[in-house]
Amino acid sequence: MMTIFLYAMAAIYSTGALLHVLDLFDLRRDFSHMNLAWRVWVVYLLIADAIAALGLWRRRQYGEYAFLFVSASQAIVYLTSDLFGNQNVLASFHSVCLCVYVLLRLHQRSDSQVLREVTTWRQ
């Protein structure tokens, strides 16, 4: 289940990175007329989303760390700041993704703990 979730997150974050590339070339948002905070945010998201997507797709530990970092940073910024306008949908999305990740990790750990106990009991 965790593997499917991480591949889905890789696909979603790679789409996010591609959308930010479009932003850089004014093909989606008017990057050339954005204020400095927006420009820095778009470039940060482009880089962070790309690192997270690549790492998640390749099943590397840094991908999960990058995913957690970028997802948490977006949830926090969108929930606590008016700088980027109303981003409730994105804040909710990233909050739910973080919760699902934590729940899947806990489930994965409980499964491995049960397996260890069964293996120890058989010996």
C-alpha cells in the first residue's frame, strides 16, 4: 500500500514541478510580473517538487524526506500566511497527504513488528 501511495505522490509532485516550469515561462502564471516572494516560492517549489518526485519514483530515502519537507512547508505556509492568497484546497491536500503518509508508516511498522513476534515465537 505504501509503495502505491509513494508512486502516486511521485506522479503528483512531478506534475507540480512541470506546472512550475510553465510558470517560469509565463505559460500558466505571469511569473515575470510576480513579486519577489511569489517568484522565490515558485522556484523553490519547482526544485523541491522535482527532487521529491524523482526520489519517490526511484524509491530513495531522500525522496520521502523531500516529500515530507515540501508537503509540510506548503501546508504550513498556506494555512498560516495571507501572502499567497486563499490556498485552502492546496493546504488541505498537503495536510491529508501528510496524514496518509504517517498512517501508512504506522501500519507498516505494526505489520513488521507482528512479523518479528511471530518469527521469534516459532523459534
